[in-house]
Amino acid sequence: MVKHFTILVTALLLGMAMSAQTWVSFGKNQPTAPEFSVINSNDQKVVFTMDIYGMFVETKIEGSQTFKRLSLPECGVAGDIGSPDIMSEL
């Protein structure tokens, strides 16, 4: 019984480690939300700059395929299941 429990806990921890997010820094060591600055806007367009200081990378396994999910701090994800994730503001 203890052997089965140990194997189950090990498998659970391994699965959690494989889906853990890793911070990839572009200049800041801590996860930092992107900064947006609107340069110009009207009723037809918006021109803005966005400073991105890094991203999270998460490995996802679906069936026999492995994917990398990229995400930005304090940004949500919207989209249909099976479609590419589209970043959106929370």
C-alpha cells in the first residue's frame, strides 16, 4: 500500500513539475507586467508601444504532442479550446 502511494505521489509531483511555468527574462529577473503607452488614437486606430520584460514558458502535453505555452504576467488568455491562445487583458 505504501509503495503504491509513493508511486502515485511521485507521478503527481512529476506531472506538476512538467506543467510548471518558467520565467524567461528579457531584462528583469522578477515577473513584471508589460507596460503600455498610447502614442496616438482616434476612432479608426490606436498606436501604442509595449515594453515586455519577460514571459512565462509552460510545457503542455496533449496526447502524443508537446507544446510550449507563452504568457505574459497579469495578462489573461482568451480563445477556443484547441485554437492558439490569444492574450487579452484581465
